[in-house]
Amino acid sequence: MKIGVYCTMYIVHLTHYVFKSSTNSQKLQMLACFGVILKEKGSVGGLIEHVHYYTVILWKDAIKISVPAILYVIQNNLQYVAISNLEAAVFQVTYQLKIM
């Protein structure tokens, strides 16, 4: 079993912490991407122009990419709900069953 599952289950049962969502990690990823683009473009104006071009001008491509991204966020949120409500062994077995 993954050690991450045991650690998460330990945190949930010890502190009664409920994982709200994975959106915090998604926000950090977005900020990191903005930082890389900002460094590459050299200015905030270049960053805004880059984001505008790839989201507004090429909107069809943005929609194609956003569908799997939204499904990924939903899947991560459901995993946090499952790990908060199931035992570690049950969660791990059902998580592995989805691969088959």
C-alpha cells in the first residue's frame, strides 16, 4: 500500500481533519506556471499577452485542454472524500480496481 494513504488516514483519524479540496495544490501549480511564463516573457505585460493569446484567441484549444483538467480536479476531490470516509485498505483496493 502507498505510504501516502496511511499518512493521510492517520492525519484524518488523529486530528479529525476533513480535506476540503485539492484546489490549493492546483492554485500553487497555476502560480508556478505563471512564474515560469513571467520569467520567460520578462514582463507582466508579456505574461498577460501570453495568457490572453492562449485562452482567448485560441479558445477552441483552451476548451479541449480544460475538459480533462476539470475532470482531473473532480477526481482528486472525490479521492479526498473517499480517503476521509473509508479505511485505508478499502480505499487502496478500490483505487487499484479502477486501473484494471
